[in-house]
Amino acid sequence: MSETTDLIGAVGAGLGAIAVVWSWINAGSVKAADAKATAAQTAADAAKVKAGEAIAEATRAIAKAEAAQTKAQVGTLELQLRTSLSSRRDKIDGVTRELEGIRAGRDHDKLTPDEVAHMKDVKVRFLAANEDFLNALEQACRHFRDGKVDIDAFRLMYDDEVRYVCEQKEGGAFYPVMHPKETSKFRAVWAVYGQWFDLEAQKKSAD
């Protein structure tokens, strides 16, 4: 009986030892699993941060590229406007010199019939050249009002011309097509003039 009891005790002690070892093993496995899970979460968090930084960097790069493209487009448009207006100024100057060459300082009644006929033809081209210039200036002013060009650079470039064509007195080449203001087809030019120079219009706008 005592041998049996001793055997049972030994078996029980052995099972107890196995249980303790198994508990240690399980505890180690759980800790290892927890460590792996923590490491995986940390890696996932780091990946999210890295992905967020990459997205932010890509967004900045896109914005920078778009800004550069917009700046290039503005520069191209401004160059086109300057070229267009410059060529029309040159055309006016050319026709003006042609008129002066025909007259050569003489009064109208001193011209020959052929010179008078020639002058009439040149005057028609002179008026057409002036209106062509106003058309180009009107287009430029429309772009200005639409915010498609640099505001400060545009005013620096065309301040005098806008004032000149709008304030020209009767008898000037621009006067017949710029006046009266209310019926002139060059509305953008007048609008820019009002914005820059017409104090009354500025006051009404401020009110």
C-alpha cells in the first residue's frame, strides 16, 4: 500500500513538474507572441508615417510643378502680349513715317494729285493700324482683369498706354473709337483705366 502511495505521489509530483514547465513554456510563447505583435504594430506605424511623409512630399512636388507650370504659362502669355502690342506699335510708326515722307513738311495744297491719293490710302492704313493696336491692348486688358498676368508687371508695362488712349483729346487717332466711353467697344481698356486712374470709379467701388 505504501508503495502504491509512493508511486501515486511520484506520478503526481512528476505531473506537477510537467505542469510548471508547460506553464513556463506557454508563458514564454505568449511573451514571444506579444513581442512579435508589438514589433509588427511598430513596423506598421512606422510604415504609415513613412507613407504619409511620402504622400506629403509628392503633394509638395506636384504643387511645386504646378506653380512652375503656371508661372511659365503666365510668362509665355505676357511675352505674347508684349510681342503683339510691340508689332502693332511698329506698324503705327511705319505708317506714320510714310505719311510724313509724303508730306515732307508741305501743306496739303502743295501736294500733287498722286500724293494726295497716296496719302488718303496711307491714312486709311494708319487708322486701321491704330485700331488694330487698340484690339491688342483690349485683349491684354482682358487677361489682366481675368488675373492671367502679373498685376504689378502689367501696370508697369502698360500704365502710360492705357492712360494715353483713354485721355486722348478730340482729333487724335484713338479718339473716334475710344469715345464716347459708354459706347466704345474697348470696354476692358476703359475698365482698367477706371481701376487705375478714375478716382470717382475707385471711390464708388470702395463704397
